[in-house]
Amino acid sequence: QVQLVESGGGLVQPGGSLRLSCAASKLTFSAYVMGWYRQAPGKQRELVASITNGGGTNYADSVKGRFTISRDNAKRTVYLQMNSLKPEDTAVYYCNARGGPSTTILNYWGQGTQVTVSS
């Protein structure tokens, strides 16, 4: 079965950096738009950033200029480099794969990784 495994979360001070990774298995990685979402306590899950197979990116306004999404198709891995972190970035971050090799749109989620920004 398809697996998306996130890593790299943790506790960081305001202004610090973290790099999240999401390793995908058992899917045609290049056929999916990969994304990072986050969900803070009491809030809805929101899109943070996404990247197409061709490298096209999309960012939430709140993270533009601070976060960078990238992907390595050979390693079937998507990354989220987070700089200048703020307390409001605290959330569980989820990896998402959306798309697929056929006309049917498939949607997969990772288990999430906690990011806490606090002094």
C-alpha cells in the first residue's frame, strides 16, 4: 500500500529553521502533485505549499519568502525548508500526494509530524 512518511519535525525557537522530509513508497511519484499541509489545534487543515512534477510551486501567503518546497523524483521525496519560523507556524504538518497515473484523482496523506515554535 502507498506510504508517505514524514520526518524532521521538532521544537525550534522563533527565527529558527527546520527541514521536513516526506518519503513516498508504492506510488508513481512523478504522477503526483506533492504538498504540505498543516493543522493547528482548533483550526482547519490548510495548504502550506505544493509542487508539481515540473517544479511549479504554490505557497500560502503566510509562508511566502520563508518556506521552500522541493522534490527529488529519483528519491521519491518531497521537502519543506522552513526558515524564520514563527510561533504561529506551530502545527502538525502533513504530507500529501494528489494525482495518479490515470484519469482517476487519488489522494494520500502521511501520518503527520509535529512542529512547535516556542522560546
